[in-house]
Amino acid sequence: QVQLVESGGGSVQAGGSLRLSCAASGSIFGIGVMGWFRQAPGRQRELVALITSGGTTNYADSSKGRFTISRDNAKNTVYLQMNNLKPEDTAVYYCRASVIGATAPALAEYWGQGTQVTVSS
């Protein structure tokens, strides 16, 4: 099974920065779109940012200008640089990836376990 493991979450003051990482491991042939989603208590899970294998990015309006998604295909890792964090950014952040397995070459979606980001005012 493919596994996505997020790291880099934590607590930060408003205006601060965090960099989240998500590393995919397992029997992987290739990874297509990777992205970050977040879910705050009592809220629906929402898109933060997406990045294609070619580097094309897509951001939620709330993320534009503050967050930057990037990836290292050689490391099967996606990053989310979060700057000027606001209290409303507080949520569990989940990594998502579209993965082609090495043993069974079919595309499937995977989710990480989530990493908590807490922004205090």
C-alpha cells in the first residue's frame, strides 16, 4: 500500500510561517496531481492547493498570495510553504496524491493522516 506521511505542522503565532511536507512511499511508479486539503472543526474538508506532475499549481482563494505549493518528484514529496498565517488557517492539513502503483499500474487516490496546524492571534 502507498503511504503518505505529512510533517511540519505545529503551533505558530499569527503572521508566522510553517512548511508542511508530505512524502509518499511504497510501491510507486509515478505520481500525478498532489495537493493539500484542510479541515477545521465543524467544517468541510477544503482544498488548499494542488500541483500537477508538471508543476502547474492551483490555489484556493484563501491561499493565494500566502501559500506556495511545490514538489520534488525525485523524492515523491510535496510541500506547502505557508506564510502570513492567520487564525482561520487553523485546521488539520491533509496531503493527497494521485498515485500509479508499481505493482498494479492503476491510478488511485491516497490521503495522508493529517498534520495539525494551529495559528494563534
